[in-house]
Amino acid sequence: MMKMLLMVEFPNEPFNALVRSGKIGEIMGRILESIKPETAYFTEQEGMRGGIFLINVQDSSEIPSFAEPFFLNFEATCKFRLAMNPQDLQRAGLDALGKTWG
């Protein structure tokens, strides 16, 4: 299993229209229920609404299931980054890599 950061930028439209119509909560709730993030934060990104989600990915073939809800509902931009926790970093073998490549 890999941990990935999913960073989403929401353009003003159609997000504003969904806020005005009262549909944003229901749609966002469905997406969060579907992608089941370990953690979720909503923030500003590049001057737009944004979200940062820590997700668990078993296989790269799952990536569309995380991105498509944002693409299709919000015309959002999605960026993925692999992430490690401190335990992952300890298992990375940096000392051996340093001896090999340093």
C-alpha cells in the first residue's frame, strides 16, 4: 500500500454555482465517502479553493477512481504525490544508499 497526497484545485466555476444551488455539501460528501481519505484539509491553492487529501492506494490503477469525481463534478485539477511517514523513511535504507552513492 502507498500513501499519496491528492491535491485538488477547484476553479471558481462550477464550484460557485454548486454553492449557490446548495448542492456542494452533498457532492463533496459523496466524494469523500468514496475516496475515504485518511485525512482531508480544505485550503487556498493558487488563489482558488483547494483540498489536500491523504489517501491509501493499493495499485496505480485506482488513481482514476480518486481523480474522476473531482474532474467530472468540478472541472478540478488533481495532482498526486507519493508520501512517506517517519516509519517509511526509516525503512528506506538511506544509510546504505549514502554509502553506495555518496
